[in-house]
Amino acid sequence: MVFLSLQSTEINQTRVIFDREKTKEYRTEFNKPCDCQNCRNFYKHIENNTELTCFLSGFGIDYRCVEDVFSWDWGDDINCLVHHEGYYGVFGSIEGEDFDFEMYGVKISFQKGATVPTDRTGEFFWICIEGNFSYILDEERELPISFSQKIEKLKSIFGTKCDNWFRGEMGKLHNESFKHTDPDEFHDKELSLHDCVSDNVSLENGILRFNLPDGLWVTPCHKDSGLEKTVRTGPAAVEFTIGDPEDISVRLFTRHRWLWFRKTSVENIDLEHLISAVNSGKFTIEFIYQYRSCDGQLWVCAVHSRKKPYYRECQLFLPEVKATFLWNDLMPDREW
């Protein structure tokens, strides 16, 4: 006799079917607890929220076993809030559309189609816990400093000499002959741009290039990896071979909140504006997810700025493009 472990519940008038035991037992490299400061701050807040941990436990979720935590700071000082979005996988299905609600002091969303790094197979969905949190760890806070911010700090100390050095180094990176030039089909399985940041962009001879001073991800599936884990590379780049630059669509989304009022405004900018904003240090662009269709590639990105709004979502649509991923050496001590 086979005993089914599926359970069901109704939330927001939507039926949710889930396998609590299978979810509870699922443990891989993708959802093992992360030791970075942002993730530990997220865990601490969830741990302190007993009603929320009880809610998650009902689905078989250990609050520390999250597949991805997406974080950004709402300012540039040690007292600013940090936005956390944690994605927990649950085996089962949602009979209806995605939905969300606010409870236990956070926003909780049930999603079928979130693109989150995982090796799950079969039917599953995501529970996302989202909110703006204070920093509560008993250790000094590490505020993120982008590559361009570091350069600006050096410029303030060393003046034009540093500015000339910076231009020379970026020129070397742009003209560098990389050891590895991997084609577009390598992305997702063997390479990933998830969470990779660019603060220098160029467009020459039909090639749109994003320099990645902090590298990109290489998985164990890559023939030149030789490792059993996904790790960062050294400085890298991604190049998109494009047709007419005017066909590229760039959309910026800004969230506005005041008391109970919430609104999202959309700004369409041209590619030249995007390149100028990144290269001038106005903001950096972080690749998050990629969606493919027969018409081209849609990249969902995050735009980070040192001035308000500190964070905006960016959608970059590249029609009929081919991508090439350029990198040199693996960094084994920088794991996913």
C-alpha cells in the first residue's frame, strides 16, 4: 500500500497542494545555509519571528534552507535598512494564479514561475518572504562598496593620477585577450551572470559589452572547471552581438511608497543613456535573471545608485542577439 504525503490548504481563495515531508527532507548545495552577512541577517530576523517560522514549518520549510536571498541596502550608512527577499522551494502546486499578502510583519508571495537557482525536479513552487529589515547581527556591518565607488574614493585621495590609472586599467580590461570565450548556449548550465555586477559598458562595431570586474559564475558542468562547486572567476565580461541599437529596449521601474499609497512608475531610456549612466558612476547594473524567446533575450536586472532611489528594477530586452562570455581564471575560494 502506498501512502501519499500530499496535503492541501486554501490561502487567498487559492488551493495550494504541497508535500511537507518531501520538502522537509530536500537538502542540496542549492539550499544549504549561507554564511554571508546578508543571509545571516535575514535568517536572524526570520528566527526571531516565531509566527512566521511556524507558518513556514507547516510547509516543511527550515527557515535557514533558502535557495536564494536577494538583498540590497536602502542607503549607504550603517543604520540604513536592508531589503531581503528569500525564496523557499516547496514540492507541490498552486491551483490558480500567483498571489501575495502581508502577514507576520512581512510580504509573503506564492509563485510558480520565479527563476531561482535550483536543482529541483518535478512539480514545485516558491514561497518568497520579503521586507525591509534592520541590521541586527552582533558584529560590524559590512556595507557593500561597488568597484566604481572604490575608484571614486581613490580619486579623492590621489587626484588625477588615480583617474588616469583607472582609465588605463579599464582600457586593458576592454582590450584583454581572454583565455575562455564561451558561446551563448553555455549560460544557465555551465555559466551564470546571476548577481554579477557591471560598472563599465561599451558599444563598438555592433558589440555591446558589459565588463564584470567581480567576475561571473562557472559551474561544475563546464569542461574547464575541474571543481565540484560553482565558483566565481576573476575579472570577466559578456558581449552581445546586436543589430540596430535603437531596437534595444531599456525600462527602469521605480517603486513609490507613502503611507498606504503605493505606485510603480516606468521609465523608458535609450541604450546610450544606460551606457552613459553606468560609465559615469551614476549607477551599476546587476544581472539577476534571463528569459529567452524566439524574439530575443530579456534580462531582469537591478540598478544600484548611491542616491535615491537606491534600487530600481531594470528590464533589458535584446532582440535577436548572440552572447559571448569572456573570462580567465577560476577563484576556488569564492563559492556560490
